[in-house]
Amino acid sequence: MASVFGKPRAGSGPPSAPLEVNLAVLGRRGAGKSALTVKFLTKRFISEYDPNLEDTYSSEETVDHQPVHLRVMDTADLDTPRNCERYLNWAHAFLVVYSVDSRQSFEGSSSYLELLALHAKETQRGYPALLLGNKLDMAQYRQVTKAEGAALAGRFGCLFFEVSACLDFAHVQHVFHEAVREARRELERSPLARPLFISEDRAPGHPVPLTARPGLASCTFNTLSTVSLKEMPAVAQAKLVTVKSSRAQSKRKAPTLTLLKGFKIF
Ligand SMILES: Nc1nc2c(ncn2[C@@H]2O[C@H](COP(=O)(O)OP(=O)(O)OP(=O)(O)O)[C@@H](O)[C@H]2O)c(=O)[nH]1
């Protein structure tokens, strides 16, 4: 299929191959990262998840008539960003999630945006991020106004949406597709389009610790000029699940069983 988005991108293979996009979903515990991810992949809201599982899912999507092989990493940091290299060097775009009924989660999302901004500065590359205020259905218990969310997003130059994992699927899908569009724009701009893993063989004395703010203390990475770049290895602890086409599931021709976060979804 001829690309409707101009020249083929490095890392996306031959022109007919689907665009490959990696998205990482970040945020404090309980913000609703898993619920949003599962909603997007299955159209279902499942209320309880194992908070200690970190999964990377794979799904074939069509965004603006273009096939996209999408991988979504539903991260499971504890209360602050930890071992961030696993997603910083893997993802093409980030969804930073907070819960509109939790001021703490909003403050946590600010730490993640800060982390991404520092990473972009160090690597001299753009890392598109979308800020999501989740649990919009809980608006009566709001601790964070829409204006505050928009202001935080504006400060970091990212898109902002309020969503709910238990309401409209189309809105959740729209947000994930917006992330794909942002990633695609960045892939078209950047010559380094493939997910990269920064290896350990670095010049001594050049690591750049992200210790500027509390909460980022455990994140250390290196400038690209001093390290060699390799393809990202399999993510530790991550279980790759290929989600069968959601169309096949909705038609219910045959009971399709998919294991997500330890839940069986038919
Ligand atoms: N009312 C409401 N509850 C939600 C929504 N999204 C998630 N939840 C609930 O919030 C709780 C936490 O959701 P998770 O998806 O596990 O949050 P998480 O960010 O993945 O948290 P960790 O797995 O601990 O990192 C669960 O009880 C969900 O059912 C939402 O949009 N609305």
C-alpha cells in the first residue's frame, strides 16, 4: 500500500509493511493505566488488575487508513519512575496517566513529564507525550480541575485529554490513535526511528543521572554520543500477548480467549 504519509520511515520496513509503533503507558499506581490499556485492546472495562504485572501487548490497528503494528507497554512502576531505561529507550510515544480524583497521581504525572523532558533534552530527540486525566466518570470527586491538567500539558507541550476507562470506548481509542499519530510524526522527522537499547559499553564518566528532582533518583541514562546503540532486548518481566483482531471478538464467531493481566477475556 502506498504510504499516505510521505516517504517510508526507517524502522517501518518495506513500504507495504505496517508502521511499527511502541507506546508506553506511565503514571502512578492506581491512575488507571491497566484499565485504559485493556479498554483500548478489548473494549472492556475490568475493574481489578494485578498491580505488579508489567505487560507489553501487541495489536494490529488501522490509523488514518494506515496499518499499524502497535505495541503497548503497560508499565508498573511503584510510586515513582524506576528503571526508566526499559521504556525510555523503547517507546516512540508516551501516555502519561493521572486520575482526576487524585491530586497525588496528578503530581506523579508531573514527575513523568519532567523525566521525559530531561530525556528528550539529553538525547536531542522528540518524545511525544499525551497527558491523560483518567476516571472522568468520577468527576464529582475531582481533586484536579480540567484547567490544571491543560496547564500542565501546556507547560510540557503535550496533548491533553480527560478520559474514562469505564465509559466510551471510542474516546479511549481516539486517545491511543492520537498517540500513534504523534509517534508517526516524530518517526517521520527523526532518522533514528527504531527502538533502541543503550548498551553498557559506555565511555566512563559520562552517565547522566536524572537526579534533579525527587522521584527521578533511580533513573540514569547515557548520552547517545558516548554509547553504542543496539536493538532493544526483550523487556524483563514483560509478557507479550498478541491481541486477536477486536473485530473477530466482537463478531463472536468463535470464543476468542485472550489472557490480559491474568484475566481471561472471551
Ligand atoms: N471509576 C473508574 N475507576 C477506574 C478507571 N480506571 C481505572 N479505575 C479503577 O482504578 C483502580 C486502579 O486501576 P488500574 O488500571 O489497576 O491502575 P494502574 O494505573 O494500572 O495501577 P497499577 O497497576 O497499580 O500501576 C482499579 O480499581 C480500577 O478499576 C476509570 O476510568 N473510572
